Amino acid sequence: MSIADKVHAYRNSDLAIIARRALGNLLEERITRAAFVILAIILVMGLIGPAIAPYSYNTQQTTDDGDLMRYAEPSLEHPLGTNDRGEDVLSRLLYGARATLITGLLAGGLMMTIGLTVGMTAGYVGGRTESFLMRFVDFMYGIPFIPFAIVLITFFGAGFYTTVAILGLVLWRFIARVIRSQVLQINQRPYIMAARATGASTPWIMRKHILPNIANMAALFFAMGVGLAILEQAGLSFIGVTDPFTPTWGIMIRNANQAGRIAEAWWWTFPPGIMIALTVLSLYLLGRGYEGSGDDEVVV
């Protein structure tokens, strides 16, 4: 093995140790351990929910007389009852987990990619590049999300991936600003100055020195981005500007509101609302716990 290979192996093992230590510290906290378990259950629901759902999400249940089983209360046959169309609420909840999580993960990933790129570039390069990028971030902050999203959806349609793209392309702004502040602090550290003095390229320094030192913060903002995307998607669904045929938890709440049975048919409205709240809270707690469990400075 060459010296370069040995150095590379050492660096990789060092980063692996740091990652394992951060994960171990994360699971030591009772609250983050509970958030991890809840989020794991929700992810399993998203993966296998349609396979274990007792009925298809749009199958209308009927009584022995052939009448629609509308607003049926929870029972052994329908643990979460039925809605105004006689559809099984539990099945729709399981189907909706996948669509909701896909929306959050895709939009959160897009937000993280754009915000991280803009923040790192502005913080490290500086000068006119930083001024231009941060003025663009200020411009994005001036855009009210809901009205802007309604306008875009009006032009491009209320498709599932259209909604994901709008969420990701607008809501990255808070990530960029905080990442830029963090990179400005890292720029003053001796190993960054030493790397510049040796003639290291900007991409190399950003990849080898800056990115590892903001990885924990990036994990936090990715978790927050996923949660924010789920909340905003539910909000857009509630006001009726997303695809009504894609079963999501937000659509379930909107349908209950349109039927005027939010209070009476509690088994229809509470489950999706509770699942949204648990998902967002678990994501935040897990991201916050991971961000705080890896405060060691990484020099590679």
C-alpha cells in the first residue's frame, strides 16, 4: 500500500470513528432515542404501508344492504373508521405516509442542495460573489411562499412533482444564510489558511475541510427542511392547490374540512394531523440531537 493510500485509509477511518461516536451520543439521549424510534416506524409505514393496508385507499366500503359505509366509527373491521366516501381511513393513512415522506425527502434534499451550495460558496469565496448571492437570498426572503406557490401552480399545474419542485426551489433560503455564517467562522481557522498557502484549490478545500465541519449542521437543516416541506405541503393541500388525487395526510385533513366533519368525525381528522406533528417533531429532535452530538472539529 502506498503512502497516499495509507493516508486516505486513515482519514476515512477517522471520519468513520467520528460518525459512530456522533451516532452513539445521539442514541444516549432518551428524547432523541424516542424520536429515532418514532421516525423509524413512520419510515417503515412509508415503505410498506400500501402492502399492509387492509384495503386500497380509494375502495369504497359498503354495508350488507349495499349502502355506502359513510362516517363509520372505528371498529375491528375499520380501526380508524371510514370517511364521507366510505373509504377506510387507516388504509388512506398508510398510503398517504409514502406520498408525504417522498414529498418531504425530495423537497428537503433539494432545499439542502441549493442552500448548502449557495451558503458555502458565499461564505468561502466572499467578495462580489458573496454580495450577489446574499442579495439573491434577501430577494427570496421577500417572496411570500403561499401566494407565490399558488401562482406557480396555476401556471405549471398541481402535479405532485411540481409541488415538490416549488417547495425545494423557494424554501432553501434559511439554510443558505446560516451555512454562510458558519463557513465565515471556519475560514479563520489555521488549517484553512495553511491549505490556501499551499495552493490548494477552492473545490478541494471546500470538500476536504469545510464540508466535514458543517456536516452536523447540514444534517440538522436537512431534517428541518424535510419537516418544513411536509408542513407546507399539508398547508397547500388544505387550501386546495395540490393534486387532490394523490393520497397525502394533508389531503385527508382538507377532505375532512370540506365535508364539514372535522369535529364530528374525529377518527378521520386526528390521525393525519397527529402523524404530521409526530413526523415533524421527530425530525427536528433527531436533527438537533445529531447536530449537538458531533461538535468535535474535523481536520482532514
